[in-house]
Amino acid sequence: MTGAPVVVRVQTDDFDAAAEAARLAAGRRDAGAVVTFTGLCRDEGGRLSALELEHYPGMAEAEIGRICRKAVERFSLLGIAAIHRVGRIAPGENIVLVVALAPHRHAAFDGASFVMDFLKTSAPFWKKEHFADGREGDWVDAKESDDRAREAWS
């Protein structure tokens, strides 16, 4: 589907999920569903004080855009937005937002899930754990479960 808006941002500032969803759906009378997914930083049972997220500037945005355009085409989305934060993020704070706009709910849900599954495994982001006891962890490796989720779309 051509002409569907694709919004991609990587930023340090927080985002407002409701405002982003409203912006994507504004003026649309052909949309029947808007699905939002917000990923939050967990404290891992009190072990973590923060996550530090870094990205490859320019390349991260390009890869997220590619993933989003693929979702628009595959699920006939009317629009998609993906916003990812970088920097130091405390438990309970927002990390990532995906908003999918579609004529029907299944396409919107599938589009949002597709973007997240590929974003987690294909976009150049790195995260480091900072522990509540003051220790700094290593850079976290990707999970096999994330790879399996991405592969399920093939």
C-alpha cells in the first residue's frame, strides 16, 4: 500500500503514546483499528536500576524504516509509527512505541507485532544493565526467543 505514513524516531526524550496514536489516525475515516505497543524498562525483580541503550545513528533509523515499510506492505497498513528511546532509562519508563493503523484489527495487531519482532533482532541497538547495587553489567546479548519470534514470520 503506497502513501501510508511511516514515522520513525530515535530519541532520548520520552514519548506520549496516546498523542502519537492520535497524530497517526488524525483525519482518517478509513481506519478501523489503531494498535499501540509500549515497551517498558523492567527492574528484573529489583536487580536493575536502569538500562543504557545505544544505537548506530542513521543506520538504526534506516533499518526501522525498512521494517515499517515492509509491515505496511505485508499487512496493508494505513500508517505506522515506531519510536525508540536511547540513553539511560529507569524501570517503569518507556523504551519503545509502535503504533499501527489499519482498516481491521487483525492487520493492526499483526503489523505492530511484526515490527517489534524485527526491531528487537534487526535494528542496531545495544543495551547495558545497571544494577541496583551500583554494579555495571555487560552489554546484553539478543535472546534466542526473539530470534524465534522473528523467524516465525517467514
